[in-house]
Amino acid sequence: MDYHLTLPIRYWLTILMVLTVCSLQAQPNQSVEATASQFLATLTPDELAKTTYAFTDTTRRKWTNLPVGLVPRAGIEYGALSDKSRMAFHRVLSSLLSSQGYLKVTSIMALDDILNTLYQQAFDAGKIDQKTLTMTQNLKWAHGHFYISIWGKPQSKDPWGLNFGGHHIALNITVRDNDVVTSPLFYGTDPSEVKSSKYAGLRVLSKEEDYGFLLINALTAGQQAKAILKQNVPKDIITSPQANQRITSYYGISAAEFTADQQAILTMLLGEYIHNFEHQTAHRLYDKLLKTGLDKVYFAWVGSLNNNKPHYYIINAPDFLIEYDNVGFQNDGNHIHAILREKGNDFGDDLLKRHYAEAKH
């Protein structure tokens, strides 16, 4: 091979690679304001009327995790969108969520179709009757039965919001400038582990469960005596939207009593919730947690120390509350409900206080 011919080729290939990398670095991820505006631009006037609301509409704060067959949602149905609009909405989700968060949300949507398949197979095998099958069908859980609503105007100087919800998803977003508030966030899975069909073994929220067990079983007997509460496993998370009860006290064991290895496991578990969001939002939450101090975090457990049996845990800190519940309709520990709340900042309450304090009237 002629060296004098190959040298320019290598040179230009190197220059091309450098320019390509630079051009990629010069294109930052699109903001949620931009992607939400682009999504709205794909909608027809009738679709826009179904999707958009005034930011001050009190319906924005009325959320639930129940199937849409039990509790209707505001907004436009995801399944009714055109392919162009669906593609645009996935860009919205990608701008809000990390890769793990995006995969969890989209997998929970798909899990509803799997759930329908499992009930149909149970009926075909004679394990459930027609009445039970019809009851589940009337709950309207399905991949397309999730609703999108936008409150206010993206890219305006005033706060605006976006809600995305359906069975086992309640994503409530409040935005002002570059500040994105993601509280409350609810997500769940039924089943938490698929045990039959070609999907057997699928676990969408595996780490919320695994890291919880890892932490409780890493504690000494003395630490477990403090962490494990002697009561029945709650049938649902206590701070669900259907419940009036709220958690105001700290239960269990303080992370100040953990060893460095135990604190590392707790950090992994916290990260599994916080890092569902894109990098900037996740690190705002995580930095807030670290500033207050990991030693002020409390961890409590209820129920079995083994999977496939009912269990529950709560992580309570001055700024955050995480609840995880896995009971199941048949008490089989195979139905997860989980929630992350930023205290005092549900639906951007703290962000809105700062906005109104700074706004000129």
C-alpha cells in the first residue's frame, strides 16, 4: 500500500470524526418546553381542545392511579393520537425522563396489554369465569388508555404543567423556566413478575424491589429490630390519592446508624427513584437530599424479608417521601405501587411560591 496515498485519507477521516463529534456536542437535548410545544403543533384543533387547559384549573391537581374504567382522566387519549403525534409525545417523555425512567413508563403501558392477555388465557383455561373476565375488561386497562394533558403554555414565562396518567402511571410535571418539578410521581406494576405466557419472568420494577430486599437483609439483627415495624402490610401505599391519611412522623431506623456499606445500598435504592428523571432534574433532587444529609433519612420495613410475599417499605427524609407497597390481590406479593413525593413541592407548590414572590404585579 502506498503510504503517501493513505496518509491524506487517515487525515481527513480524523478531521471528519472530530467535526462529527463537535456537531453532536453542539446539539443539546431538547428541553421539555420545546418538545411539548412540538407535540402540541402536531394536534388538530379538536385534539388541542381536548389536551390543553388553563394552568389555574384545579383539575390539574386531581390525580389517581386507578384504571380509567374506574376514574376518567382529563386530556387526550394516547391511543387516539396519530403516529406523528405519538412520536412527538415520546420526545416529550425522553426530555423528561432518563433512559431507565423512559423504559419503565413505556413498559408499564405495555404491561397493561400483557395483563389483558393473562386474563384471557385464564378464562380460556377455565380458571376464571365470564363475569370476572368482563369485569377486568370494563376496567379499560390497555396500552392506549393513558391520557395526556397540558396546563398553561409551554415556553411562556409563566409556570405550566403536564400530566400523563392511566393505570399505574401518574406523572405530574410543573415547569417554570429551567426548573422542572416532578412531584407527585406514582408508578406500579401488575403483575410485578409475569409468571406465565411468553412474557414469563418480566419484571418492570425489579430494582425497586431488589434493592429494598438488599437493604433490609444487609442490616444486623439489632438494626432490623428498629427498622421492621410490627404491623400488617398496608393494602396500598398510605399516601395514595384515594387516602386522606398522610405520613408526618419518622418510623424505623435512621441512616445515621448505618455502616458505610449500608448507606451505599440506601443510596442505590434512592437513586433508583430519583434517577428516573433526566440528568438535570435528577441531580437537583439528589443534591437537595445530600445537602440536608443522608443521616436524616429514615428507613422502615413491614412484612416478609423474602419476595413473592407481601412486603412494604418507606423512606422518609425532611425533603422527600418514598413509599413502596407489594401485596397483590391474592396476597402473593406480586403487585407493586410506588410513589416519590418532594415534600412541600407537590404540583410545584414551592416553585409557584417563588414565582409569585418574584413576579411583578
